[in-house]
Amino acid sequence: MLRWRPRPGIEVMPFWSLYNDYNDEAGPYYLPANKVLPPNPAERVFDGPGWAQFRYTDTNYGLVASAALTPNWLFRLGAFRSVNDQIAAFTNLMSANRRTAPPTI
């Protein structure tokens, strides 16, 4: 972590993080029409449409500072910003009308 001490008793620590999620598939949500659960999907197989992509960027940044005003007093300050930017997001809903009916989009 970056730490800046311009003089004794004063400390400033900035921070920053970035997370990009590219080409993440948004799988379908199954909505059963009755008390019968849909079958479990196959593992590691995307069964949604090709256009259902999800992309987002998370950014966090800020700083934490402290200053020793006297030997018995310590002043602390923090400023933060966090942004979740969903650039593309889709939801694909699938529902069944009867117990034996295949899911429909």
C-alpha cells in the first residue's frame, strides 16, 4: 500500500482498485408454473442465448489520512468512492405452463 508521510505525525494512504468483467454470460432464470422444479442444468454448459452477455466494471478509490494534533489527540479522515458500472446486462426468463411442457422463452 502506498503511504506518504510529509512530516512526522501526518500520514496519507491513497488506494485504488479496478475490476473488469468481460464476456460474462447471463444464464437464464427458470420460472416453474407449479411446485415441480426444473431439471438441474448441465455443469459448465451455457444454455442461454448467445446475445445474453453481461459486462461490468467496478472501481474503488479513496484515501485515509491521519494527523497527530497533540500527543493525546489523533485526527483521522477517510474519503471513498465506489462505482459499479453495468455496461451491458440482460435477463433471460424461461417459464413452463404445464408439468410436462418444455420451458419457453
